[in-house]
Amino acid sequence: MIDKLKKLIAFYEEVLSLPHRTEIARELREEEDVFLLLLFSEMVGIPNPTYYYTLELYPYMIEKFHDWHLRMGMEKSPLSGIRCC
């Protein structure tokens, strides 16, 4: 009985979230774009007061940098220190 109720609740939540999946994915992508801009802003030439604190995140975010700069409309990496293309 409890398993059936859990499955019903999971199905109900799935039905409700189905039409909004693309919208949620777009919002997450936009949030990631803003975060990456903040992270790499010092290298692009935009002053970043949190540069010292974001430095330790570079090794984790460098893998996503290529996709990000392509989404931003830059054919090649704008940063000379990062070669991804």
C-alpha cells in the first residue's frame, strides 16, 4: 500500500514537472553562464572583487569553459592562458 502511494506521488510529480523541464534546464544554464562569467571575469578584463576566492574553483570549472565560450558567441577562447580550441 505504501509503495503504491509512493509510486503515485512520484508519477504525479513527474507529470507536473514534465512541461517545465526545458524551462528549468534553460534557467540552470543561464545561472551557470553567470557564474562562469563571474569566475573568469578577471581574465576577460572585468574587475572582480572576489577573484582571490574564485581562484581555487578554476580546476573544476575549466572543463566547462569551452562550452561556455561557445554559448556566449566566441568562436575561440578569449583567454590566452586557456587553450581549449
